[in-house]
Amino acid sequence: MIAGPYAGFVISEERYNQDFGELESKVDYGFNLGVGFNIQNFFTELNIQQGFATLIELEETQSSDGFKPRNTIIQLSVGYRFN
């Protein structure tokens, strides 16, 4: 079982010619929850991270309905542990 907070920081604002809106916060924080299994030296983990910080500011439109973009990550790891 994996659980706990996480924090992240913006290091670069390079956007590669894409405009996602103005950066509202350079700090991201949230919660991480996951589960992992070990079979001899092999392992697999499934993690879900949910951010709580609003990172970018979007233009308010009728269809946005107060939407606040936040980080959501689903991660699957499979690996081998060397002794």
C-alpha cells in the first residue's frame, strides 16, 4: 500500500508553441495513493496522484462552468529489482 502527500515545483515554463493559459501557481501539491506487488525480484505498482492546486488560469466561457484544471496522474510501473 502506498499513500501520502506529494509536492512539485515548476522549473521551466517552456511551452513549445502551445498556449495552455497563464500560469497561476508554480507549486503543485496533492495526494498519492497506490498498491504494489512483489514476486521474487519482479514488482508491479499502480499509483494514482490527484493534485489540489489550480495550476493554470483559463478564460471563463459559458461551457467551462467553473472548471479548474488540476493534475491527475495514473501510473503503472513494472520492473525487476537487481540485488
